[in-house]
Amino acid sequence: MGFEIKLPLFEGPFDLMLFFIERDELNIYDIPISKITRDFLDYLHQLEQMEIEVASEFILMAATLMKIKSKMLIPKPELDEFGEEIDPREELVRHLLEYKKYKSVISTLASLEEERMAKVERGNIVTELKAMSNVNQVEAEIQDMDLFKLLNVYVKVMARYESKSRETKHTVITPPYTIDQQKSLILDRLMIKDRIPFTDFIRFNPDRIFIIYTFLALLELLQLSRVSISIGEGFNNFWVEKKQEPESHEVR
């Protein structure tokens, strides 16, 4: 006997973000970006496991969250023209507040629409009789058909067909890497050698996605004080060194 997993489908990435914020009672003005990113990616992975196609806007939001996360992990913050620190989450919070504002009036608009649809418009007898007569005059309509009208219809149908055949198709490939996997790779390499240039990881695997995940993993290790970096040799290179854990003194 198998079991079935049911996941709620959200209308868009902002709808999913607001769900996480309301579920965990988070402060929308101070979003814990690491937790939100992890929950967001877990939701997308569950959709992929259930063979549900993930919309492109969800993938774009996941990339945006990872970009914000990487900016927050950089030790040197970005400053504005007044010398104040720029919060990478500012634009995301602004969009979430706008979406929340518009979402709050959707139920009101839906009830107004339902009320309006329940009303019957006052009819116009002359217009209704004319419309009924036009529906039944099929033979008269065919008599007015000429070669120009047929060619015009044919051109419109072919143009519609060609526009559909030229639609852009996107193939989404899940990268075979994770942040935790790359963190383990860096620490394993540092167990063999205490000091490694970052270019060694590029030579180990020159794949661009591999390098990006490795760099993000390195930023997390820096934040956790597991490793340190120093200026290296060559252009755009630096040393990655393992930090020595402080010795614990037993209190007697």
C-alpha cells in the first residue's frame, strides 16, 4: 500500500513567502533570510519529487533569495550615498508588503463580483430580437462570404499557428550540488591540507554551478568561523585556511 502526500499549491512565490511568514509568526520587516530560503527550496524540491512542474517565477524567487543570502554573508556590507548600511532584504520586503496589501482586498472584490453576477440586466427587446435574427441568418451570412474574407481568415489562422510554434521553451535542470555538500567538500580538503588556494577548487571541477555552490558554502563557513581567508597569489585568488578550534579548559 502506498501513501499520498498533499501539498498546497500557491498562486505565486509571494503567496508562498507570506504563508511561511504567517505560519512561523515572523517579523516581515526583519525576515530571517536563511530560514525562508531553506523552507522555499524544500517546497520546490517536494514539488519536483511529486513530478509537478515548477513555474519560472518560483525559480526566479529562489535565485533572488540565494542572492540576498550571499550578500548578507559578505563581511563588508554595502553602503548607500549617506554612508548607511543597505539591507539586501529591503526590496523583497517592499514587494511583499505591496502583495499583502493587494491580497487583502481580493476577497472583497470577489464578493462584489459574485453579487454583481447575481444581478440581471434590464433587457432591450429590440436589441435582443435583432440578435436572435442574426443568429438564425446563417444562409445570409454565407451568401456575403467572398474570396477576400476567406483569405483574411486563413492568414489570421496561420499567423496564430506560427506564433504558437515559436513559443520559447525552457528546460530546468536541478544542479547535482547542495550548500551542505560543498561545505563538507571544503572541510574534507582542509583536513588533508591546512591551506588551499581557492583556484584549486576551480581546477578540481571547472563547472560554473559547482564553483557558485562552493563559493556560497565558503561564505557560510566564514560566517560560522570554521575557516578564514587571506590574500593569495595571482589574479582574483585567495587562500582558504581552517580555523583552529579554541582549546576547552575543564573547570574543577
